[in-house]
Amino acid sequence: MLDKICMFLTNRIRKEMPDIDDEKAEVIQYGLQNIIGEIPKTFLVLIIAYFLGIWKETLITFLLLIPYKSASGGLHLKTHIGCILATTTFYCAIPVLAKVVILSGILKYIIIACVWVFGMCMIKLYAPADTENVPILRKKDRRKQQVISYITFSVGLLIAGVISYNSISNIIIFGYFLQTLMITKLAYRLTNNKYGYEVYGNTSTQNV
């Protein structure tokens, strides 16, 4: 159902903007799937978070992760139930970790540095982490999203290092680290996912 809605919207956009080619349409459809697919899950997650007493922290987590998550991509579970459970766990576990595990002093900056180095390496290797259903094959588009991933990831961790609110700082650190794990080859293998470029060919063969 989601695929049909995104395909319909993409086709409507292409009618209004005839200069959009197939490669750009793929990127648009990928973005629509990320955005529209998150809306019902977000409401459900917030309802669950409300009963857990962490809805504000969960909403903050969602908002803080949007820029990096949208650019870097990530795996998708095969079933709606699995996806909802994973999304709920993801967005509720981060605020809980941020409250339970207190990062402060020099330890906080060491962890931020380690997360940054790890993340930059994974972004270089895997971002944008597309899927076989919505591949991003055009080299120019992949490079653009990778650059945005570098920027949003670095800016986010920089903010985590300078703000005085430990809870928000911890949410960024844990959230960005876990989101980075979601784009790795190990995570894709464990969830039986495949990168789009692996299925449809190496990006080097696509148009620049």
C-alpha cells in the first residue's frame, strides 16, 4: 500500500516537473517512502511512549534523528509488524538509555569522538544505505546523500558536545550511533536485507 501511494505521488510530481528523469524519480520515491512510512509509526510510537512516560523524550529523539536518518537511509524489516516493533523499540530505547546511562566529563567527549570516527567510516562505506525495493543507483545522487550524511552526523555530534542538557546530548549520541549501525552490512545480513546497488549493479556503471 505504501509503495503504491509513493509511486502515485512520484508520478504526480513527474507530471508537474517533466524534467525529472528516472534516476531522480527513484530518489524522490525513496524519500517519500521514508517520510510517509514514518508518519503512522511515529504516532503509534508516541502513544506507546506516552504510556511509558517518555513521550516528550521520544518526540525529541525522532526530531533529532530525522536529518541524519533521511540522508543515510537504513534497513527495512520485511513485515509491518516487525517494522512497528523495531521502530517502537528504537525510539523508546534511546530516551531510556539517555536517562539511565549518564555521560559526562571527559568520558562524554571520548565517546563522542569514538562514535564520530566509527560513523564517518560507516558512512563512507555504506551511506546512503538503500534497499532493493527503492535503490539509489545514480552516482551523483548517492554522493549527494553521502555528503549530507557526513554533515548532519558531524553537526549532530558537535551539538551533543557543546549543549549543557545531558539528556538531549545523550539522545544524540546514542541515537546517531544506533542509526549508524542500521546502515552497516552486518545489520543488513542479520535482517536479510540487500543494498539496492548490490542487486541492480555497481554505481560506477550508472550515469554521473
